[in-house]
Amino acid sequence: MTAHSAHSATEGHEAAALLERTRVVVNPRLRSTVETLPGSLRRIAMYHFGWELPDGTPAAGQAGKAIRPALVLAAVQALGGEMEPAVRAAAAVELAHNFTLLHDDVIDQDPTRRHRPTAWTVFGIPDAIIAGDALLALSLRLLAEDTHPASRQASERLAACVIELCAGQQADCAFEDRSDVTLEECLAMAEAKTGALLGCACALGALYAGADGEVVAAMDAFGREAGLAFQLIDDLIGIWGDPARTGKPTGADLAAHKKSLPVVAALSSGTPAAAELEELYRGPMNAAAIRAATEAVERAGGRDWAQMQAADRMARAVHHLSRAVPDLAAAGGLLSLAEFVTRRSH
């Protein structure tokens, strides 16, 4: 094992331990909050989080990786704050994230999430959308009811973040009907859709640690850049991911004609493979077309560009973090989480 791979393994173990600790601390708050929903809404949400089967009987499912709440708590810790008072804020961020997942699954018509049928396929589109709306309301209520001095600022920041990520989602949908999407537009969309919430999670942690505005802004910037790296890797997984790990079919993003970052990089390359990909994207995507599109993205340089861009965004993230936490040794949790989300198998 090389020194680098040993370091990555250590960071991976540290991140896994941090995510597990976060789930132990945050999930009870998350679950007790979801259980306050009225009957049918509660049932859909409990199913979505993996806690119940469609008929309401208990299930041993996992409520997600808990990356965003872990970022809240790791940011508090990096700045010397107390984690316990921030658990409510961490749960609020996770509820907001799951609001987006319920809606995204409907928009993308995704049949599976976390290796089980998506909520809309089980309960229908209207109920899945309404349950998502309820989760967003719960997230804002958690902060509104919080007596912590930072709760008002946190509530304002989370609400602004949700508006930004809705704009990012809307742009993502609009791109599917356009053939002239630029890489700059695509990166801006990814920052809004993914980076904003990771940035918000880190900023909330800073607020709950009592940090000043400059440190809060630096933490937000760290999360945004790490979020862009995360989205780049996620987009790579959307094309080359192992279905056994992702729970989604191979080439799912290509099948949906998604203008993901590697695809837009490939389409913008001016290569023969770019023209081939553009032609494929005009027609239906059967298994043969997905294979051909996958190869075209790679030959046009989309895969290499996305991998290099992810590394660059992580370097920028660490730079912003060093402004907030000059002694990066104190920010080990945040660094291990950032490393974890950009080292996932694809």
C-alpha cells in the first residue's frame, strides 16, 4: 500500500466513523420530528427514510449517509463549539436535503433510491411531492423553535439556500431541452443544486459555534467547493457507477438525456466524439445507445475533465477552510468528509 492510499484509507475510516456518530446523534431527532407528521404524510416520509415498509411495518433501512448533518457537526467541532446544541440544526439540514430527494426522484422519474423503490413509485407522484413539501416545512420549523442564539440566522440562511437549490434544479431541467448549454452554466447550476446545501451545512455549524461573519463565509465557500467536487464525482458515477453500489442502472443519467458535467464537457470539446454524442442525445437511449454514449463521453475527454476538475475544486475547498481554521489539524473531521465524498468508487 502506498503512503497516499494508506492516508486515503485512514481518512475513509475517520469519515465513516464520523458519519456513524452523526447518525447515532441526529437520527433520533430526525425520526422524532418526522413522526410528528399527520398519518399518510408520516407513512410516506418514514418509508422514504427507510424506517418503514410501504404498509407501515418497521424496516431496518438506513436513512441516508448523513453527509450534510455530519458537516454541520464537524464544522462546529473544528471551530471549538459544542456539538449537542447544533443537533437540531443538523437534522434541519438533512430534512431539507430529503425534501429535494423526494422531488428530484419525481422529476427524474428515478425508480430506485438506496436500493429500494422510490416513494413516488410506491405512493404516487402527488403524495411524494406533498411529503417532500412537508419535510421542508419541518426543517424550517426545527430552526424556528430553536432557542439557540444562532437559530434565526441559520433559518434565514437555510431558506435562502433552498431557494438557490430550487433555481439550480429548475436550470438542470431547462438544460435538457437545450443544445447550447455551456460549461460555465453547468458549473453554476451544480453549485446552486449541490454546492449550496453543503456550504449551508458548514455555515450553520460555524454559526452554532459562534463564529464571525468572515469565518461563516469561508466555511460556506469550503462547503460549496467540496459540493462541486461531490457533484462532479456523482456525475461520473451517474455514467460509470456500479449498479450494485449505486442502486441505479448503469448509465442512468445518459438514459435520461441529462446534461451532467462530464456530458457538457464532452459536448463542448469540438471533437468527432462530441458530434457523435450530440447525435445520440437526439434519439431514444436503449442499451446500445447508452454504451455508445458512454464511450463517446470518454473519448471526448468528459471523464478526464470531470476528474481533474473535482481535484481542483477540492484544492480550492481546502484553501477556504484554511481561512476559517488556520490550524487545519483542528478541521480533521471536515477534511475527512470532503475526502470521503470525492473518493467514492466510480
